[in-house]
Amino acid sequence: MNNKNGNHKINFLFVSWESLSGDIAWKILKEGNLVKAYIERAEDYDVYDGILDKVKKWEDHVDWADVVVFDDVGFGKWADNLRKKGKLVVGGSKYTDMLEDNREVGQTEMKRVGMNVLPHWYFADYDSALDFLQKSPSRYVFKPSGEAQDFKDLLFIGEEEDGRDILELLQSNKKAWKSKIKTFQLQKYAAGVEIGVGGFFNGKEFLYPINVNFEHKRLFPGDLGPLTGDMGELMFWSQPNGLFKATLNRMVPDLAKSGFIGYLDINCIVNARGIYPLEFTSRFGYPTISIQSVGIEMPFGEFLHKLAMGEKFEIPTKKGFQLGVCCAVVSYLSDHPEDIATYRDLSILFKRENPNLEGIHIGDVKMVDGTLQLAGTSGYALVVSGCGNTVEDARKQAFNRIKNIRLQNMFYRVDIGERWLNDSDLLQSWGYLNT
């Protein structure tokens, strides 16, 4: 049986710890393929209801699936085993899981392959770190390691050139943090432009073009407030450039050896002195993958199938820029039961009809009687995208689409993409975007 694109229907099984990849799963379903989704987290029990066919045990559906998609880190051992059995898998490997999950491993691998990593030191106790700061005054970034690195709001970027603010932070919080943050890193601070470079890897090599992206990690405009996963992103596609060649391209032999098939991204600080990689993302990014799906000009199910098959092909992509804005409600900031109960089941409406939901990407929602409603506990409602030949065109399209949304107390950053004018001048003068 063929899908609406005239191709044979492909069976996709999405496997998640928590609700993350529903937007691309729904996109693939609407293309005429078949999709099943597994979500382990109990709090997400109603997310994607009325949208996706959810299953209780993913292992029971592996034989049914043509492609298994692991959308997060931590699934590497299962992905490796399935690949050895000949199954088509998009997702991590044990090696790429370590690159993201363990900062020390990630930085060690960067240095081993010749990347220019910033000086950094690991600590398993606070007194040793305090002694180090007193003996080596400088400006540092405090980064939790291990499981604690998932709590983005615990990362602290020092502002004092002698490191006094980091020193006081550790002195004041060491008792409270001992149980939460067992290991951490102090990294030398570097000023510059924060930029990411990512690519889809087919098991042997990266497919071109690559993706250049700019995340907006803090909650409020002007990069104020707590760090979040990502409140929005600007991106464009490029042939291999200086940034890619100095970072991702150096990982090719080790990625191929590990059997990795999926998406890998490196976040960097760049300045006139060099490129300094910070951390790996060895999985789909969120909202990155939703925005990328707008820029890739082929059915996304076909794209993932060809990737999983290990095919080499040029990715057809839009010219110009793609931009995405995350829209959330109060429960995004609070896990209080009253806040969650207040917003759960709220309808997401549109002032003007948008039957195909063009530019609208679902977060933690469900479909009830043809209407999107908030689901789960995260308060992460939608990602709204825009495209254009210029950044301003992409911004205008995205924010015009947001104006069409009716959702009580919805908030979002209004400055996504605004830094581009200044950043692009610097990046061009340093030559890192040259192909």
C-alpha cells in the first residue's frame, strides 16, 4: 500500500523516555506512514492522545516497525543491539550517549581528536574546588556533571574576572548541593558568539548540507532569567564550513566505528582567537528537529528511512533562514499541582482558521474533538516556525503566526533571531562560516 506521496507506507516506532518527538512523529503520520509511540514517563500519560497510536511496551512492536526511532540519549545499548540484528534504527549508540551524558568523556574526546577545548577542571568535592578557586583566580563557568547536568538552571556563568562570584556561590550552596550535584566542572570563561553546528550521520559519514544554529537558552528576552532547554532557535543550512571542519568532521571515524545513525550537534563559543566546543547533543534537539523539518524539502518519513538505511544523498533544503519560537504556559515554570491542574486540558484556539496548522508544531498536547488541548505537566505547548530569505522575513512570519494563537497566559521570547545582525558580522570577519 502506498502513502499519499506515492511511496510504500513505512512503519515507524518512536521510543521516548518523556514526550519529546511527537511533532515529527505526527508529521510522518500525516505524510501517510504508520506510527506507533512509546513514552515511559507516567506523567505524560495523556500527551498525544487523539494524535498518535501509543503503546505500553515498545519491545512488543519492534518486529512491526520498519524504522525504530530513539529520540533521546540513554537508549544507546538498545540501538546498538537492534542494529546488530539488522534493524533500521535512527538514534544514539553507547558511545554517543557517553559524549552527551558525561561532560568529562565529551571534553576528553574533543581534545583527543584535535578540537580546541577550553581549560576545565572536574571536582567531586566542594572543598577541593574552593581551594582551587582561591589559588587560581579567574573567570569561570560552573557546570554540574552526571545526572545533575540535566538541570539547566544550576549552571552558572561567572561575571567576576577573579572568580569571586563562583567562589561565593560554592561556599553558600555546598551543603544544599552535595546531594544534588555530586560532580561538577569549572570551565575557563571565553567571550564570543555562541553557535551550534550539527549534521545527520548515516553510519559512515555526515550528509550535506550541515545545520548552523543559534539557540536562545534563557527564559527572558535579552538573555535574562534562568536557563531553559531552549526558548527558540535561528538556523540555516550550509555546505561544510570552517566551523564544521574544526569540530564535527573530526568525529567521523569514531561515529562510524560506534555504528551511530542520527543527528549530532556541537555547541561552541567562537571568537577572534578560535573555536571552542562546549558540549555534544547526540540526539534530536528540541525545538531544533521541528524547525529542521520545515527546512528539509522532502517527506520527513522518507528522509529518516533513507538515513536509517545508510544511504548517501544531498539533503534538499530551503535557502535562507528558518526560525522557531517556543510557546509555553505557567506550568512550564512550576511543578506545583495547582499550576499543572489549572492549565491541563486548556484548549489552543486560533483567531483565523489554520486547518493544516502551517508553522505550528506540537509540544505536550492532545487532540479532543478536533481541538488541541494542553496535556502532561510540562506546560510546553507549541513551537511556532517561520521561514524567509532574510532573518527578518523569518521572524515576521513566525510572530505573525503566534498572534493568531489563543492560549491563556501563553508566553514566549520576542527577540529570537535579533542577535543575527551583530553575530553575522563577527562570524564573517572571523571566517568560520566560509565553505
